[in-house]
Amino acid sequence: MEGRPRGRLRIYLGAAPGVGKTYAMLSEARRGRDRGKDVVVGFVETHGRLRTARLLEGLETLPRKTLTHRGATFTELDVQAVIERAPAVALIDELAHSNVPGSANAKRWQDIDEVLDAGIDVISTVNIQHLESLNDVVRQITGVPQRETVPDEVVRRADQIELVDMSPEALRRRMAHGNVYPAERVDAALANYFRVGNLTALRELALIWVADKVDEQLDRYRADHGIAGTWEARERVVVALTGGPEGDTLIRRAARIAARSRGADLLAVHVTRADGLSSGGDPATLVRQRTLVEDLGGTYHQVVGDDVPRALLEFARGVNATQLVLGASRRGRIAQFLSRGVGVTATALSGSIDVHMVTHEATRPGRAEVRSTAALTRRRRALGWGLALLGMPLLTAALRPLHFMLPSDILLFLLLVVGVALAGGMWPALTAAVFGFGLLNWFFTPPLHTLTIAEPENMLALAIFVLVAAMVSTVVDLAARRSREAARSRADAEVLSTLAGHVLRGESALPSLLARVREMFGLTSVTLLERADGGVPGDWRIVSTSGGPPSTSPGLADTDVVIDDRLVLAARGRLLDASDRRVLEAFAAEAAVALRQQRLREAAEQAKPLAEADRMRTALLAAVGHDLRTPLASAMAAVESLRNTEIAWSDDDRTELLATADESLIKLNRLVSNLLDMSRLQAGVLGVTLEPVAIGDILPRAIDDLGPVRDRVEGDIPPELPEITADPALLERVLVNLMANAVRYTPDSERVLVTASRHGEDVQIRVVDRGPGIPPEAHEMVFMPFQRLGDRDNHTGVGLGLALARGLTEAMGGTLVMEDTPGGGLTMAVSLRSAS
């Protein structure tokens, strides 16, 4: 396999069991085989469906690996056999399947990863309810928790995802015809999980998830092929926010536009101009509008750009937007005459993007928008050069017929130079000063029309004129530069505040952070690189990336920021200036923190089993040190008293001592058995032998095991109740622990009741007590080992009874849940499969 490229993964995704994923996979395999492709079956589960099983005929099937767990035999995928056979394509069903304990990998998708690394293509299947991100949503819809899940990233990395779709009505017809489940399970399935509402919701989840995956592939394709135009494959509405009062109106209008198209996206964007000439909006207003956007199901974005219309359109094209919503101009007529404005410019340059100009209450016709004039834009510099080159000759032509005194002429020329300095900065003003000096000397300083200056005073006046003009020009230019720096700092501060909000909201995932960086600076891709362990210098690996083709090394990036000896943030798309780079360094530091947090969480997850084992060991030692010693000491004291020949014990005394010894030894035996069984459960080596069992045969033996308190338990088992599939010894232990716990908390005047009834395919045994009960939030806590809910007297046991009862029940394939007893108390309900 050495040198063989990694295999390709193809996944058939369905909304629910029975839609035909395995059937579609096998059909594709047969077509590939007919075309001469080397296809083998690694693991396919037909679930007893005859039509699916027929498709397996004629396909080479590799033997499965046999494993034994808790006395039962299971078969799993033999990864090594698949790799050694080295086919072109391997069929491996049920991507989210959890392997039997003792397997090399915990999950089947990890097995598939090994097969892909060997250069073998894999076709697999998965249902939408098994995706980790949708687990809680599916449980809320169906009421059924999914224990087998697969990380979304595993499915997203697939080279091809094919949706196997079927309407809810068609799937229910398949169920009714017996094509999915056996006949005895059809009615219960149709009445519960396979209701029309459940199936419709699951189908919508599957369609939306696949649509998002297709959208990612489309963005990647457009980035790889340098396609800048908009492809209207999906409606995306971008609304531009300035931070002004009109933003709320624009957001709601954009949300209504998006709502007209099913599945449309709403994106709000605020452009922070590098020169500070943004809308001048209030940051608090932007925060409020951001909340409004997110409440309406949209997302908020912030970008930096010198040209607001172009920055808006670049963002819109970058997200493949189809519509752009802008507010009508708040500027006056004069300002609109001098400049077309953002709306008109964006409309002219929008191309295939539809632009909506929305009127709002903040529009004030005839009122000019007040804007800062501190920074020197290109238009202002052009105005300064125009005044310098045209204003001086015009002023000369206007002054010649007036015959003012030379000081007055110099003051008027100086006034014009100051105006040039205010409009265009230092260099146009210095040019105007030199030009004005020549005009004053030629036309207004005797002798006229010569470059000679007769009077020393005139020479001094002209020199002062040039000096003052130069000083004013320098001061104006310096003020403009400082204003530009302040505006740039303001833009950087807004970007950094967005970063701070990103941290405070807990969005520490690397992909989210890198996507923010790419959006804000208009980059093609942003990649976090890490130096490979033990690699040669220059050997880098990609930790996380966002955008188009990533940089595989710092040398391939347009801008790179070294975080530490191992980490580098590499950006592609354009060169960033020094101020942008400083902001990028802040993001790079946050990316390093996010990476460390992610790895710390992973390390903490890995340490949890060790901590749990240590807690169990500590509690076990405490139990051995006290809880086991107490009944042992009582039994030893009673036996030693009986052996004492110096005391003549009466028959009553002797009977009482024997009863004490008997009771203590029974308690000791129960504690030791519980500890041993819990340790076997923790280690996964508890033997389970399942067979048909009658509850009426087990319950009397369990009651007898209670010893002196057996009379406080009453059994009520219907004689017609069917047998259940269970391990007789383990079921007896479960009932003993549940009844002992119930007796402990039931008042002496009340009795514990044990009943049983049939529920569909299951039989439920209920142990009912009349004790004080437990708050609902603590129901699950009582099933934790060594947990007594605050009881610290150490004379009521080590807190293993309920934990062991649940563990033994689940080992037999059943469930144990806690319910409130009507009228007060608790009910423990054990559900096991009927043997019939």
C-alpha cells in the first residue's frame, strides 16, 4: 500500500431507517462490478430484508471478526482482512455503529478511516439522526435518544454524499408491507418513531444538511476555479448596516425578502473604513442590531475596506449573495451632486446582484450629512492641486485691475495658499506658495514684469509669505496624518472589539475564528500551520483553514504571522499593511489560545476515565475500610460471645446472638457481591447468560435473600405474564438491590410492593415504595456508584445498590428508570424483553 493515495469516501445519507440506503449502496456495487471494478463487501447488515439480501448474491463478502463480550458472541468488521484483500472499493455499512468493547477502534468510522488510509475507496451509509450536531434536535422531535453518533466533520470530509430520499407516506407504506421490520414490530413502530410528523421533520433535517454540504462544495469549486461572479444556486440576502437608526428597518425588510425564498440566508455586514469615513454610527446601535439579526436567524459580519461600495460588493460576491439591501441616502442634494454615494455606486457596480434601496424614517431630504474632513482622500488632493494650479492665475487676473498695495496682495495670495493646504495638504500648498511667489514678484512687485526686487522690504515680505505658507501646509498635513491614524486606530479598535465579542460569546472554535479573519480583511484563505513533530525544517501541517486553497507553508502565503516556535498564521489574497498586520497578530494570538483550549479539552476528556477510575478506587478503599468492617465486626463479636464458655447464655440470648451474626454475614455477603459485580461491570468482564425466565420463579428467591426484612415486601405478579429474556442470577441480584433500597426508605407502617405487567414487546417490573422520594433533578444521580445523596453515616451501605442494579439490567439488554410514586415515594421500573 505504500505510496498509494488515500481512498475516497462515498456516503449514502437517509432521513430514517428503511429509506433504502443499504439497497442503494448494494445496487451501486453491482453496477461497479459489472463495469469490471474490484468490489468486496466488508460489512453489510440486511436486517432481515429479503430484497436487500438478494443484492448481496454474487458479491464477494469478506469474513467478519468474531468477538465475545459479557458472555455473548458478536461479529464486527475485520479491518485487517479488508486491507490485506486490497480491493478497489469496499462496502462498509452503518458508519455510526459502535464497535463491541475489545475492538481496536471504538467506532466503525475509525475503522473506515484505516481502510481509506490504505488507499481503498469506501461506500458507507448513515442516517441523519446519527450526526452528533443533530442528536439533541432528533431527541426533541422523536423522543428517542440516539446513543450511536458520528462527528459531523467525519461526514463532511466525505468526497461524495448522496441523499436517499423517500416521502413519509411511502416509507410508512413500506413499513406496513413488512419491507422494513417484522410484522410484530410494525404497529409499534408506526405509532411511535415512524409517525408522519417525525419522518417529515427528519426528512427536512436531511435535506437542509445536504444542501449546506452542497453549498460548501460550490464555494470550494468557485474558489478553486477563481470564479468571482455570483451563481444564484441559493438565495442569500446581504443587508448593509452603518450603525445608524435606519438599520432596524433594513434588517426587517431584508428578513422579509429572505423569508420569501425557502432556505434563504440572511447576512448583515458593517464596513469599517480604514480612513474613518464610515457611517458614523453608534457602536451600541450596532450591537443591538447584531442581536436583532441573530434573533431573525441571520449572521453578522464586519469587514474593513477603504471603498465602502466595493467592500460591500466584494463581501456579497464572496458569500455568493443574490440580493443586497441598502438604505436610501441620508445626504443632502448638494452632497449627492458632488458624490454619487454608496447606493448609486453599488448599484452601478453590482452586476448580477440585485440591489434594493429601502427608504426609511431617517431620510431627510435637503439635509447634508455631516462628515469628518480630517483625512485627505484622493478627491481632496485633486482639489488641492486644482486650486494650486488654477486658483493662482485666476487670483492674479482678478487682482491686477484693482491695484491694491503689495501687502494686501500678499495676504490674499497667502489666504489662497492656506485654502490649498486645507484642501490638498502639504505638497499642493508648497507648490502654490512657490507659484504665488513667482506671480507676486512678476506682476505686483516693482519693477514689474521682472524677477528683480528693488525694495528690501518687499523681499522680506515675499520670503515671509513663502515661510508662512510652508508652515501652514506642514501643520495641515500633520493634522491630516494624525486624523488618518486616529481613524485607522478606530477601525482597528472596532475589529478588535469584534474579536473580543467572539471570545466572550465562546466562539473559540478555530474554523469560526479563521472565517472571521478572512471576512474582515477580504482574504482568499487563512490557515493556521504547525511545525510537524520530528519533521525536517520547513515541514508543516495544516491545523485548521478557512476559505480557498490553503497555504501549506509560510513561504506560500502573502502575509504570515509567527505566533511561536511551532505555530504560524498564513494568509493569502493580498498583502496587508503594517496596521492590518498588527490586528492580524491579535487574531493569531487568539487562534493559538483557541488551539490550546481545544487540546486541553481533548486532554481533559482523555483524563476523565483515569479520574473516574481513581475515584472508584478511592471509594472502594473507603468501603473496604469501613462499610465492610462494620458487619464483619458485628459477626465476629457475636461468634466470640457464643464461644465464651465462662458465660451461661440463655436460649433467648443465644438465639439473638445467632440472629445478629446471621444478619451481619448476610449484609457482608451482599456488600462483597456488589463490589465484585461493580468491578466486573467497570472492567466489562461480567458474564451474562440470557434465557427465558419466569418472574414468578425469581421474585420469591429474591425476597428470601432480604433476610429479616423480607416480611416488609409484597409481590403481585399476574400468573398469565409471559417469560422474559434475562440472566436468572443477575435478575435476582437486581430485584434484591431494588427491594432493599425501597425497604430502607419506606416507613415501618408501609410495605414495598413489587408488580409486573406487559408493555408491547417488553415486560416491566415495578418496585414501589412510600418513602420521602427524590427531587426530579437528582433522579440520575442516585444511579452513580458510591452515591447516597448526602447520606454520610456510612451505615446504610456503600451506595452501590442502584448503580449495580442499572448496570446489571443494561447488561441483560434492559433499562432501569426512576418514577415518582403517586401519593409519595419512588418507583423503580425495570424493562426487559419478552421471551415470546
